[in-house]
Amino acid sequence: MKQFTRLFLFILALLAASSSLAGREKLPPWLEEARSSAPMAGEAEADAVILWDSIERTYAGRQRVEAREQRAVLIKARDGRDWAIANIGFVGRDDQVRSFKAWLVYPSGRIETFTHRDAFTVAAEMESLYSEAKQMVLDRSGSVRPGTIFAYEFERKEKTPFLQDLRVFQSRIPVRDSRFVLELPRGWSVRSEAVGPCSVVEEQEGTRWVWKSSNLPAIKVEPNQPSPLSLLTGLRLSVEPTGKDRDRDDYICFQSWNDVARFAAGAQDSALTLTDAMVAKARTLTDGARSETERIRAIAQYAQTVNYLATSMDLNQGGGFKPRKAEEVLEKHWGDCKDMVALTRALLKAVGIESVAVFATVGDDTFVPHDWPSPKLFNHCIVAINMTDPATFPGVVEVPRLGRMLIFDPTQKDVPVGELPGSLAGGRVLVADESVDALLELPAARPEDNTVIREVHVSLDQEGGLVGTIRDEAVGAPADYLRGLVRTSSREDLLEFVRDWIQLRTHTAKVVKIDTQDIPGANRYVWTIEVSAPNFARPLGDALMAFRPVFLSPLEWVPPSKEPRTTDYIVRAWKVEESLWFSLPPRWSVENLPETQDLEASFAQYSLAGEQLDSQVVVRRRFESRNDVIPPARYDELLEGYERINRADKSQIVLRADRGD
Amino acid sequence: MRCARSFFGRHLKRLPWILWVVVLPSALDASTEFTKGGWDEVPEEEFLAESPKVDPDAHIEFLYRGLEVSDTGGITSSFQTIYKYHYRLKVFTEAGVEELDKIDIPYETGWRLRGLKARIIFPDRTVVRLEREDFYKRELFEDGRFKGYVQSFSFPGLRPGCIVEYRWTAVRQYWIPSLYLPMLTDWPTWDYYLRVSPQRFLASRIAAFNCRYKWEKKGGDFHLHVKNLPASYEGPFLVPRKDFEPWVHMGYATELEDLDPDKYWGYRGGTLEDINDDYVRPRQGAVKKLAKTLFEGAKDREEMLHRAYDYCVSQIINISGYTDFYSEQEIEDLKQNRSPADVIKRGYGTRSDINGLFASLASVAGFEKAYLGQVENRSDHTFNYDQVGFFCLSDWLVAVLDGTTWRFFDPGSTFLPFETLNPENTNGRVIVADEKYYYWRKTNPVEAKSSNAIRKATLQLSEEGDLQGEVVVSFTGYEALWRRRLFAEMTNQEIEDYLRDEDWANRCPRAVISALEVQGKEDPNQKLELRYSLEIPAYAEFAGDRLIFNPSVFEKGSAPVFKREDRAIGVRFEYPFREYDDVSIGIPEGYSLETGSFSDVGFAGSVLNQNRKVEFDETARTLRFLRLMVLDTEAFERMVDVGARTLRLPGPPYREVKVQFDEVNRLDAQDLSLVRE
């Protein structure tokens, strides 16, 4: 029995030893090296630091690309724990993630390892009808403590005819070492351009190129800053295969904007099939139209009724540029931007009007550099319609070699045909025509394209209650917004929306009635609101009451001033003109009016003045913000301007009860 | 077509075969454009409807919403439940078009989807049926064990006035012991049909709550037709949905008599006893050994109970809540505890494990009885003896018999102090079982004074109207509890961001808070205290020689709690509380408080009251604002009881509560003025 016990204990000891050996994981050399890299300046304040960020891409010919990606992040504080999430995007069968491995290295030296079995895969673009884009996610943010390193690596196999890369080295947190390695078949070449504030070192040996950048400081996220793509240190690459490989494997290369325009035009034009149904629809739509402008408007307005819904397929093969057949879009009546453009163009073609697709960028990151011709920079498709009519609209632009063209975005249901949507104004777009060899700059919105003219006539009662009307005449983008709001809201929702807006500064409000008037030809939208607000003016004892005359959409927000600004501040153009008429209650007189204000700055103009006219007080306010880029050196000037406007908007009128009689 | 199909089903198969030659072609001819493909005939009323019928403000209404649930699989193998869905809707507005632009039918591992069909009928009565290629299937989620899918489609040319219709069958590959089916959805319904076919081998009980409609029983199936159902109700501080929205519950038991309420509760008592046998083991050696150490020197059993509680909440790591002791990976790898001895040995436990250990220790301490019991969750459903099912008394606690008094504990819930329950379990029914009997008891209600928010600020107003200073906010009771749970995973920076976004940004957009210190974040026996610096540029507003501002810094700019003028559904607050504000504001040189510019008049309502006061110390040039607001939910409880017994109203009348909140909100918006001397 004793022998048995000894044997049992021996086996237990062996098991314990083997399990402890198994627990002592070995880290890959790159991660060991990353762990021991020297700290850089500026790390102390960071919540996390990227120790190592590497992508190695091997173009293997026949459209095959093999890549290995590695990243190690040191989590320095719990606030940095979201950096312990690996989020790897991939698209369908032509892009597969393999050999995924991840590590958590705790400050004690204990190591946890993970594989793809610990990760989950989730569909991207959930709002699409279908998309093959997915994300593989490993989230260990709940496990990390300060001092933990989260690292991962994986291999990726792609099949794509595209040979361009946009690599960003810099991040929102400091980066110690970042690199991009490119391995090309013999005879292939690469054009590269490093951009951004930090230096990038290039090394080449044979068919292998390495770009390195080290000790990259964090880029701060600041309100109204330029597109991150224009701020971050990075690399733009265009690979050029041999002529033989290019022809044999159908590679798509871009050396000029003309190359991109031809590619985009090819992808779009293939969908423009003119079927009998298409011709019949176009004729029905334009029946009775007496001019080219009317025909364009009829077709464009029909295109705006198509329901927006995207299907994303063959993304690695350029599927993001290929619309569904126009006839299918006509039949199904749903599609994404490029589908709607294909339908619009086919219908126009059916009545003899020429048009071209235009590629644009909308959203948060709208940076399109002139000097890197690439379709990767665009995420939206619109249409430019040839205009021979002399009629002028804000959306008509002169396109070199193509002449006058109307820029039209069929996805914008609330923008009247002929107007340039606010999301496109000032943007750089690519007209997809063989004659095009440069980007087109669309006109920027002016303050008068983005205006609200407000007239308020209200009466105050003895208790400070307000009754009267608010008339807002919105021009341009605000009109588009109101049109959309009214179109998509129920009566109850609209009343609630307006009530909430008014009672932000009136405390309580009741919306009695809303009348709306759409003037699409002038892109104006007028709404007249009958309102009451029982607690508008606040009593200051028995004899006084006070109220803020600027009670609708005052400037409440001033850019932050606590920390020094590091990036440019972008100011957008818009304008508000207000006349606010307050009829005073009987036997109340004005104790004081707001101080007259007049501000003139490069980025804005502001004025506020009040006067008493018999038993009324009228306050006139004008605020015009202009397109401007304020560098950090002039940030104080911006702050001072906004501060003055904010305080002036808050100034109050005091009324005194007249007890003389 | 539902009628037509049943007609064919009943009569055609009885026809002599020779007549098929004659009848079938004519039957086919009889099918209209609307019934092709096995669809029902669309009633004329539905075509003609130009506006919503149930809710005049609806963007979309279900014209017909049908669900057939069939639990007919074998009981020994291939359990399955079949759900047949059939929806027909009409779109009335552009907003409805946008809401309905894509239909997603999600399902997951263990489910099969079949027979998906859809069509759209345009206002001119042309019909477009969706083809196979119009349905897109994709995998939404996959983690190695579980996969989630969706089948999506869009109706071509959808516009206001269109009728859309779709149906599908979902087969679940396993059997479910009970079924909860809410009858309301996002949109109102003209005609709702539910058929439930329970498993024939088992005793089942099916009940519809909060609706006056009766079940029709045919064979073993239950049929329910309901007309004109509203959309699911939305609004702040609603009474539990299960108390007022119509819903259906189907439950099984192995014995028919178990479904009689008296017998059912006896059965629940029996299951409780089994659970207690597993979790409460005072005779285990490890429990006795621990108790011996733990209780050594204790003067009485009350002290032992306190020590047991402290041990359970401080020495056992609660893996049902947030812990920074174990990583997620480690928690996944932890062994499951099988008895209190395991919990003691391993030092961690789930909520049930910890409650089981506490009950075991209480028993060792000499209390008459100590068991796991089940308690009403009053935020989910108000207890009703006749409404049987596991949705009743869904939460757990520890019941300790002290002499003749039952006392209740829940150490397995995080951050609860000794003898304190979660707010939703207070004033609620409890079932406790021992070897022979089960007992009904009630947990205690809580008083407003036990949950306090004490908000103090020492601030200085500048000549420019800027406000700056220090804030100390402390919370006790339930005011501290929910914050502790929320803050448990947060860093100080995240708490600071939360306070800025939730407490300040909407009211005072320019408020900046910094230098946050948090005390008592983890100890439920202490108050939770937040200290921070506050800065609000341009807080006071200028009016000539006056500076006008709201001394109620913590409430300035608060939006009214209840916006709708009226609503049919009553109000429920989780617990009563008190808010005490003490704000000192130093005023700038050259200014003094304008006489009579502030009114001290407070408000006293049946559920809400507020006292307020402003004191001005001319020497110190300091203005002190004091405010006490009390929400008395005992008054609510009384109103609920009255409503339930007499008016059959779910909760107290909304308007009565709204008026009180509006008045308090009006007081909180009151400004005062300083005038230049």
C-alpha cells in the first residue's frame, strides 16, 4: 500500500511538472524584441503604447497576395484596455485570415495564449442587405491590467487585381516601432511616397522593400480637426508588375487619375443596358417635359425614390465599383449609390441625355490627395449630367473637356434636383470619363447656401408666459434637413421634436400648430410654429422678470480651451439671421436691453442689438460663420470669438412692473 | 385564402377521382392574382385603408400578424418546436418606407428556417412576388460553438400605400419547457392570430394575460384571435410590461394537477427543497470548520450572522459580477462549485453559490431555519398567485428564521449591505420551503431616508459670470448601489466622462469637471463619495447691471421628467429617495443679492415634495442654496394598490404624478439676480 501511495505521488508530481512546463509559453522572437524595446518620449501620459506594428506583404503573382501582420500593445492604464482588442477585417473567399495567434503577457511574466478558437467573427456592414465583409474579433479588454502586453499575429491570403496600399504608421497612441515590408516578384517595381509629420526610412534589398518609422507621437483627437488621413504619418504605395504579368493576370494599375477614371467608367458603364422597359420608363417619366432641364428633373426625381440598400460583393475584385444592372435596379427599385447612379444614367441615356458617374468621399474622413491616384480614396458614387440648357443651378459645374454638368446625388432624397448636397460641397471628386486626368473640386458651400432666416413674434403675459409664432425660413442644407425631418416624421414625432427644441431654453413649451411650406425651386423650406411657453420669463421677485431673447438655437458650445490645440480647426460656412419681436405685458417696461455686440473676425461675423419700439422689444441677431482653417497658432483668436458670441447669446432682458399708477 | 385553403382541405379530398379532372382546373382558375403562390386573399378593407386604423399616428400597421407554435416533436427523441410566422403590413408614410426598407429574419445554431416567401402589393393592386434570388442569407456571428445567421430581403418599389406580406417557418431543434410570447410589437396590429399546439404527452397550461380575449380550444390546440392591438408602449418609468401589456405564457409540468395554482406552488416548493439540498449544506465538514473559526468569540448568533455575511461578500470572489481578481479567461476556466465546501475551498462562487454558503453558515450559527427562497422581481412582474410559471418569483434570496421572524439576505448580489435586498425585491412576495411545508412571506418596503443623494458644492462666481469650485456628492442606499455597480468596471477617467456626459453636458454644455476622486466605490457599508472640481464658464447671464443665475446648480437646465401630456399607463419608480443639495456660491465683488429676487416657496405633493431656501451672508459675500427633495414611493405603492384593487389601473395615474414633477421642475429652474452695488 505504501508503495502504491509513493507511485501515486510520483505520478502526481510528474503531472504537476508537465503542466507547469506547458504553462510556460514561449513567445515569438518579434514579441520578445518588442517587449524589450526602449520607451519613447511622451509615453508617460499615454494609456497604451504600440510597441510593434508590422505588415509584411508578398505579392506572389497571379493576383495572389500573402501577408503577415503583427502587433504588440502595452496597456499602461486601465483606460487603455480597449487596445487589447484585435479587430481584423476581411472580405469573403478572396481574403482569408489564417494562423491567428494572440498573447497576453502579464506584468508578472505569466502568459496566456489564444487562437482563432477564442475569437469570434461578426458580419460588418449590418445595415446592408448583404455584405461579404466580416471582422474577426478577439476581445481581451476585460483581462488586461496595467503593464500587460496584448499581442497578436496572423497571416492573410488575398486574391486581388489591385496593387495599391495605404499604410498608416501613426496612431491615437504612441508607436515605438512600425514597419511595412513589401516583397515583389522579380522585375516588379514600386512607387512610394511617405506622408505626414514623422520620418519614414526606406530600405531595399533585391526584391524586398522595408519602410520603418519609429517613436511616433500620438495624434490627439480634437473637435473639428482635418481628416486623420491628412494628419498621420503614413505611406502610399503603388506596385507596378511586369507588362507580361500585368497582361496575363489582369492586374489593374493606376499611374494617373486618368487610369482611375477609365477603370471607374468601365465598371459603371457595363451596367447601362438599355432594355425596352428602361426606354418605356424613361419616356413615361419625361412625357410632357418641355425642356432638357425638365427631362433631367423628372428622371432624377424618380431616381430619388429608389430605396437605398446596399449589397457588397466581390469587394477584393473591385465589386465596390460595379453597380447592379440598371434594368435590375429599375425592376427591384432598391440599390446603393452606384446602383442608383446606373439607373439614373440609363434612364437619361434612353432620352438622349449623356451623363457620367462621379466618385466622391463622404463621411468623417474626406481627404483625397491630388498626388495619389487611387480608387481606394472614394466611398460614394454620384452622377454628373450633361447640361446643354442654359439654365443655371447651384449644382451645375464646369468639368474640363466635358462642359457644363449638373452634379446630382440620387441617394439624397431631400435635396432638390439642381442643388449641390452639403455633404459634397467643397469635396474633391473624380469624374469617371476617359477624358479626365485630374480631380474636380466642387464648390464649397457659402454662408448663404446654409442659412436660417428666423422671425419670431411673441407676446409676454404678466406671469412671464409666452405666446406667438416662430417662422424659420431655411435655405440650402438646413432646408434639406427640415424637408427630411418632416418627410420621415409622424405628426406626433414632429411635434415632440419641435417642442423639445423650443423648451431647451424656455423650460416648458407647447406646440400648438406647425405649418410647413416647401419651395424646392429655391431650395427653401419654411415652417411656422405656433407656440406657447408658460414659464418663459423668470420672475426675479414681484417687480422684475427676465428672459433670454436668443432662446432658439443660441451658440451654446465653445471649443475646448483646457489643453493646447495641436491640429488645425476647420470652420464651416453657415448663417443665421434673426428678428425677435416681444410684445410686453401691460404695465411692464424695459429695465434693460442686451448690450449691443459687433464682432468681425476672419472666421465669423456676429451682431446683436435690441431696441424698444412702443410696447415691443425687438432684438436683431446675425451670425455668419465662414469657411476657414484656423491653425493652432490662431486658436486663441477663435476661442475668444466664440466666447464672446456665447456670452452675448446668453444676455437677458429685464422687465420691471410699473406700479406708478 | 385561409378560408379557401381549409375548404379545399376539408372537401376536395372527398371528391370522386373523376371529378378532379373537372374541379381542379376550375379551382385553379378561381385563384386570383392575390392568392397565387398559396397566399391568402387580401380583404378589401385593407386595400381601401388610406390611413392607420389602430393608431392614427402610426407609420406602419400590421394588417394581419399570425404565429403558430407547434411543440409536436417526440419526447424521447428529436425534440423540436415549429414556429410559423405570417405577417401582412401596410405602409402609410415615407417614414414607414424607411423603417421597412429591409427585413431581417435572424436565427441561430439549433434553428432551421424554411418556406420563406414574400410579396408586395402596390396601391394599383399589382403584385410582385419575391424570388429565391431576392433572399440573401449571411452569417452574422460565429464563435466556434455558436453561429448566428440572417436572411434579409427588401420589397421592390416599396412606397406609402403598399401592402407587404411575408411568412416563414422556423424550426427549433430542441424543446422548451415554457414559452413567453409578448403580443405587442413596434407597430399596431389589426388582426392578431396565435395558435399554440403544446406537446400532447405532457400536461400544459396556457394563459393570456392583460387581455380580455378568450382562448378557443380545438383538439389539443389553443387558438387566440385578437383585433386592434396597439404598438408596444414606450415611456419613462413604466410599470412592468408584464403587468399591462398582453402576453401569453405556456408552461409544462409532468403532472396535470401541478398546473392548478395551489398545486403549482406546492410543486415550486418541492423544487426549492431540491435546490436547498444542493446549495445549503450546514453539515459539511468544511462549513463546520469555517464556522468554528469564523464564529470564534462571537457574543451571540446575530454577530455570527454578521461575520458570515462579511465573509461571504469579502472573502469569496463573486464571479457573477465584475471582478478584477480573475481575468475573463480565468473565469471561463474556473471549475464549477458543487457544494458550499467547494466555495470555501476555491474562494470564488456564483451568486447562488454565495447565497448557499451564507444560508449554510446561518444555519450553523443556530438560526431556526436558513434556506434559499425565491422572491418577486417587481420591475419585471407584479406577483399574482393565479399566474403560475417560473416568471413569477424569478429572483433568489436567503431567508433566515430568527425566532418567529423571517429575515432576508442576498450576499450573492454585488454591493448589497447586510440584510438589504435589491430594490426590485423589496416589498415583494417570497416563497420559502423546508422539508414539509412551503411558506409565503413578504420582504420589507424601503423608506426614502435610506437612499440619499447629498450634493454639496463650494463655488465662486466671477465678475464675468464664470462659476468655479469644488463638488462633493455622496450617495447612500440604492442611490449608491446602482452607481457602485455601474462604476465597478470603470476607471476614474471613465467615471469622470460619465459624470460629464450624464450629469452635466445636457444641462450645462460648457461644464468642465476634473480631478475626480472616488471613495467608497467598493465597500457597500460606506457612502459612495465623488469629489471633483467644477468649472462652468458663462454660468451667470448678464442683464445690464445684473448677473442672473440659477443657484440650483445640480438641477439647472434639467428637462421635464414626463413629456407627454397624458398616458394610459401608470408610473413606477424603483425605490424612494431623498436629494439634499447644499450649494455655497461666493459672489463677485461689487455685487449683492437683489432683494426679493428669489422665492423660498417649496412644493408638497402626494408623492414628491421639495423645500428650498437661499441664505445670503453679506460679510462672507456668500450665497447658500439649500434644497431637499423627497420622492415617496410608499405613496406610489398605495396608489398602485388602490389602482389594482379598484380601478384596475396599472400603476398610479400618470397625470397626477406628472403635475407634481412639472412643479418641482419649474422650481428647479428658478433664477435669482445679483445687482451691481
